Amino acid sequence: MRISFADSRPAATHALAVVLAPATISGAALSVLPESTQALARAAAQANRFDGENGAVVEFFGETDAAHRRLLLVGIGSKNDFE
């Protein structure tokens, strides 16, 4: 698997990953998504008991950039999880 990070969202992406730490699902972390998709992301996270724990992933489909895309919420854990 190849993972890369960009300063801006690539135009031809097939999937968009939003990286989240614990307790950030209700904050500004989802601001990269349209409001309607933010609500969908929160609902998907709640339905899957996603809390931003290291390695946790939630997959759903939502609208970004006037297109429907595969979206991933990816948990990175808290600062204490890093070495």
C-alpha cells in the first residue's frame, strides 16, 4: 500500500483519508469536508464506535468537491501513543 500526504487535496483522488486523534471528531478536524458530509462522518463514527484510537478506521461514502468519494476516518491515537 502506498500512502502519501499532500498540502492540498488532489483533484483526481479516489479516496480521501481524514486523520483524527481521540476527541477530535466533534471539532475542527472534519472542517476539510462539506457540512453535510461532516454530519455523515460523525454519524458513521458513532455507528462504528470510532473514537480516534490508534489504527481504527471507518469507511463510508460522501460528497466532497462535488463528487461522491470513498472517505476514511483514520485514528492516530493520542500523543501518549507516540514514541
